[in-house]
Amino acid sequence: MSDSSPGAAAAEPPGTSLVPAHGESRSHRTVSQILKDIALFFAAPFVTLAYLTLFPFIGLAMLGQAWRHRKEAG
């Protein structure tokens, strides 16, 4: 008989554990994936600065659009 209580752990098929077995590597990443991650790491500050620079202009444009919309609606 199987235990169907809410606290019972479900049986996992072999090889589906989130924790690697002893001697197994966690994942096999290619060189291109590693280089992409490094490039994104160094690009992140510049992307952040671009967002911070453009945010006020985008916000003002949205406020202006909402003001025009309310003005047209009466």
C-alpha cells in the first residue's frame, strides 16, 4: 500500500535529484555559455546606467500621454 498523506515524499526516478551524486559535475557548460555570462556580467553596469538615464524621459512621456488622454475624455 502506498502512503498518500500530504507529507509523504514522492518517489523520484533515478537521476532526477537536484543534488549531484558523489563524483558527478553539476552541469556541463560550454565555453560559449561561460563567455556569454562573463560579457553580461561586465555589460550589466552600462545597461543599468542606460535605464537610469532614460527612466525620467519615459516617465514624463507617460504622464504627458495620460494628461492628454484625460483632457480629451473631458
